[in-house]
Amino acid sequence: MRRFRTLPTLLIGGLLVSACAGAEEAMDDDSAPSQTAVASGDDLSCYIARGTPEEARQRPSPLRETEFTVGDSEGLLCYGAPSARGRDIMGALLVYGQPERIGANEPTTIHLSGPANVGGVALQPGSYSLYAIAGEDEWQFFLNSNWERWGIPIDESVRATEVGVFAAEPEPMDEYVETLQYRFEPMNDNTMGDMVLEWENTRVRFHIHPGM
């Protein structure tokens, strides 16, 4: 079972709301974070800048978790899950050509209990935020050591802590996905697999396998 401990946090300066992927505009409260939920011991758990885990699951873009296994290690991907609600997503709410959090609220974050290779980027055990620059023909994903923060803005100070980048090709889907979702497709007896992002009529996948 995952355990959460809460710590007071101090936010210096204001937080900005923009039309990033999953930005909830008026529905997001941009007041200073009051609590932080972080991993305790060897547990993998989601960072929460504001409120309790239960409150985070009741947000307009609720906190969701995707568990996965690579080799002998466990992983957890945490993200806020926005819904389209009649809005155009790809190339509109999700602006092509600029860094986006590809989720809502806190940054989309990958937590790793052991070394892993994510999209071709070798990572040590730890936690990494995941941003992307989307495009019609290619997405670039950026792994970042700065993850205990609100998801926006993604400015130069944030991008200075990137630890790796990889590319993925978007695929069109016939089915419509109303709410952003990440799911893991295991392969080779759970020794590796693909993380699959789906929203609107677009699917993007990237490979994860054990590291050294």
C-alpha cells in the first residue's frame, strides 16, 4: 500500500494559468500550495502540491496513476486527467510547437524504483517530470529532474534541468477518447513494455525497459 506523508511547502511568487494541455483555466485554483504528498521510504507515490490525495482525485482533472513493471523494478506514472468537454484538443488546447505538461495540475511524473530506459533515455532510480512538444507528425518528450512543483509555467529555469529527450510518432485513432489516459502495455513477460498516451483521436506510445 502506498503511504503519504504531508509536509508544509512555501511557494515563492505567483503561479500562472495558460492554455496548456489540461490547463483548467478558471477551474484551477492558483493559490499557493498548502501541502505536499511525497514518497515515503521505498514506496512509489504521487506528489500533490495542493490538498490531500482524496481531494486530488476529486479535482475537475482528477489525479490518476498508472503502475508498471520493467524487469525487477516497479514504476508509477502520475498525471492529472483533463477531459475535452467539447473543446478541440490537438493543435488547439494542446498547442503544437510549445512545451506542454500533457496532463493537468502538477507535472506528469514518472517514479522508478530501479534503473530504467524510457524512450531511449537511461534513467537511475528516482522521479522525473515528463513534458512534451507536440506536433502533427512528431512529438518530442522531455524528462526533467524538477518534479516537485506545479506543472506550469514551463520556462527556461525549468527546462534547464532536463535530463533527456526522445521522439515519438503520433498515431490516429478511430475511437474518440474524452479524457486523457496513460496505460501500460507489457511485453516479454512484463520485463518491458510501452507507455501509451491517448486523448481525442490521437495515440502516442514510448517504450520502457530495464536499465543498467
